[in-house]
Amino acid sequence: MNAPVGRPTPITNATQLQKPSGMPVHKYRPYEAVEIPDRTWPDRRITKAPRWLSTDLRDGNQALIDPMSPARKREMFDLLVRMGYKEIEVGFPSSGETDFNFVRSIIEEGAIPEDVTISVLTQAREELIERTVESLVGARRATVHLYNATAPTFRRVVFRGSKEQVKQIAVDGTRLVMEYADKLLGPETVFGYQYSPEIFTDTELDFALEVCEAVCDVWQPEEGREIILNLPATVERSTPSTHADRFEWMSRNLSRRAYVCLSVHPHNDRGTAVAAAELAIMAGADRIEGCLFGQGERTGNVDLVTLGMNLFSQGVDPQIDFSQIDEIRRTSEYCNQMEVHPRHPYAGDLVYTAFSGSHQDAIKKGFDAMEAEAAAAGRTVDEIEWAVPYLPIDPKDVGRSYEAVIRVNSQSGKGGIAYVLKNDHKLDLPRRMQIEFSRIIQAKTDAEGGEVTPKAIWSVFQDEYLPNPDNAWGRIQLRSGQTTTDTDGQDTLTVEAVVDGVDTVLTGTGNGPISAFFEALGAVGVDARLLDYQEHTMSEGASAQAASYIECAIDGKVLWGIGIDANTTRASLKAVVSAVNRATR
């Protein structure tokens, strides 16, 4: 049938436009479905947080180009404790002295809170098991995590062993863990056991169950004596729905299910690890193992930040504190020496920023509507249900400001402005500071019209951020500063400055010079809180200068400051002064 004259012909079958790719698809087999006609997980919802285990210090660390130093490991461990993780896999002690010594250090230094259980991984070989248990001597709460390969490819290609031989490795390993725990650990240690059939996603379900049951026969789980059975998707093979089917099947068929903690350990090879973990919990899993921001081998472990924040966004307490998400991200980036992507869910620099004009308009109207609704009800905005278009959560709940969300007008020119400052002046502005300064330039172009030259951009930047003796605006002019550190790591800062035209000595203490300076500023009526801090050198050599950028919340305003100095501490203090002075300019 011909289309009417003058009108385009409609597409009746879009698939006819697709052509064979020519890729060698014959090399790969599809995943196997699980027959559960009466599956129950699709009708369930997650209404409470699962148990969490962070494996950042083990699975995450072993995937780094440059594995964590002891200092970076301790920084990560302390972060996980502060966030509220109660089960933390801290290493692979039999792999080398670095991991063994780290486990010993956090035990001997009393760094592990009484309610935190540390976990250590081992293969099923006697000498490795002995060394692993030895690392835990003196720990209050500890779990040994033993694994062996059960998947057909490993049985056939790697170990060339039968099912019975593979099962016996798991049984013998379990028995050895129990023997060495009895031999080496005292009554002060609450001791637990975890077993993983590796790789669960490739192992026949009935055989995975057989091995897990054999391990349970040795461990004898009962009331007050649980066993953790971890079913790892070390390589993600199937859809999240099939992963959930496998967990429901295992949960139904384990004979001592009441005494089993069923743990899910997804990787992200198909890009669906978060969904696989959530559906596994719906299908009966009790615990999730993963890493902050999805760090891990290949495409990474499942992302604990996204999982926790997904619960939060649905009104479910994740029982983990993400309220300072930028601090979490900065610490993770330092420990892993890997950046978190600017589009990363909940934590990326750009995830609460709208560049589209229509999005910006909808967001602004959403804020206005919430304020009106709260006022009509006689409540605050924080007391009513969050409902702002394009923002699944309130950025303030994770320590973010609204500046980049509701005050970004036109983004045209932002990239060019950042390029001029970096290329001509070696200043690599953080993304949110780029947005802030672009608004200042935009206001100038709106008022004056015409093109803004690189010289004019630099002049405006200096006037806005860099007070100096020739342009000494603001309440505070910094003269000198000195810090001392006590045995507890607390810094005391003494600053000589001019405050409101009067020579003044400011003193404060904190866990670093910046923290101490914020306390000192409180004495002159400045209420400031750090939101973000970044720094970089501007050149090489002994005379190189450093640029420090600080984002602060000051008396209800969110502002950036910059400091430039050969001394990095002084540069950071100048950056604080820059922001403080801008707040009252």
C-alpha cells in the first residue's frame, strides 16, 4: 500500500534495518536458565539493609596497578570503620609479608572496634591456612575465608581433577582451618568461617550445593555457630534475573539454611553487578560483598556506594554513613590512586549538575514547589518528602551544595575559560570551581557585551580570588603561620594576620592545618566548613609553586578560594582566606 502523496513512508519493521555484525558469535554459549516455575523473588522488595562486607583491602587492593602501601591501607580501613562497616576483609595474609604485617598491625595497635569482624582469605593449602590463622592471633572477632575452584573449566583445564577430588579439597581445607584455629587462637577470639565455591556462576548448581553441604558437614553449623557460604560471581555470566534464580534455588535446597549466612559477591563483567546483588537479596541472600565505587578486578566488584545509596533513595536506612560522600571519594581516590568518574552515581562531580536549560528550569521549579509546600504545612523542607525533578536525592544529604544545581545558567564558554587558565597560568581548576567562575565571566559578558580576552579573564580571576598587597580586599590579610603536631597527631596552628585592619594572632587545633585554621577563624566570627580540597604543583623544580583550591560553606554561602605559594600549607591557608574574604566582599 502506497503512502499518501506528500507524506513520508512509515517504517513498519525497524529490525529490517539491522544487519549481521560479522563477529564470531559462534565461539560463545548462552547462560543456562534455572527451572523454578514458582520463583518468589520477583514479588519481593528490599525493606531493610543486608549485612555488608567491604573487600576493598583484599579484592579491591589486589586489582590495583600500585597496591596500597601500609599507610594507604590504614587510611582505607579507618574510613570503612567510620562509615559503619562491621565486616571488613582486610587481606590475604599468606600472600606475602605486606598483607600479613598489616593484619598484625591493626590487631596489635587496637585499631579494630569491638563490634567489627575482620576477615582474611586463604586458599585450601595447609601451609597457607596455618599462616592465615596465625595472622589473627589476639583478634577479638575474626573470620577465615577459604575458597577453592569448583567450576567445570577449572576442574578440566587448571586442576584436571574430578568432582570428588575438588569436593575433598574443600572438606580438607575446612578441617584444617578448624584445627589451626583450635591450636593457635585463644578464647579471646570469636572465630567464624566462610567458604566460597569458585566460580559459583559457572559451577553446576547441584554440585555447588553438594560441595557446600560437605563443608557444612565438617563445620557443623547450628544455633550460635553460623557458617558463611559465599557464592561469587567472580565473572558475571548471566542476567541479574538468572543470578537471582540461582540464589533462590540454593537458599531453598540448603539443609541447614537457618544457620547459613548466604553471601553474594558479584563482579561487573556484564555491567549489571548492582542489579544482580539487589535481586540476589530479594532471592534470599543475607549479605553483600563489594568495594567502594566498584573497585576490583577487570570491570570491578559490585559498588557498595551505589547499593547503599539506592536503599537510601527508597527510604531504607543503609546503616552505612554516606553523608560526606566527597570525603569518602577523596579518601578512596588517595588509597586506590584511581579517580572516580565524574558521572559515577551519587558521588561523581557532575551527577547533581544540569547542563540542559530545560532540566535547570524543572529543578528550580521543583525547589520552589518544595519550599512553598513546606511553608504551607508549617514545616521545613527537610521534613517533607523529597520531590525535585532530575534529582533522585537531595544533594545536601550527602554533603553537596546546591550551587552547581540551581545556579548554573549557560555553560557556554566554561571549557574555554578553564583552558585559558590552565594553558596560560598553569591553574587546573576543579570542575565545580570552573562552573562558579564561568558564572562570573558570564555576568561580565552580559553587562559589557563583546568578547572576553584571555588577559581580561585573568584580570577578573585575580580580582575575584587572589587578594594581594596591591589589591588587599577582604576582612583578613595573612602574614605568617606556624604548625606543631603533638603525639596524638593533632596539629596546633598559630597565624599572624590582619583582621578588620587590626594585627591579630589566631590559634586553633585540628587533624591538619586546614582544620586547625577553621577553628582559629571561629574566634573572629567566621563559621566555615570544608567541602572539598584539591591541590597541584604549577611547575617542576625546587622553586615550584603549588595551587590549592578549597570549597567552603561560610555563613550559609558555598564559595571557592584559591591560594598560590611555594609552601603547600601556606597555599592552603591562603585558599581559605580567599574564600572567607569573598564571603564578605
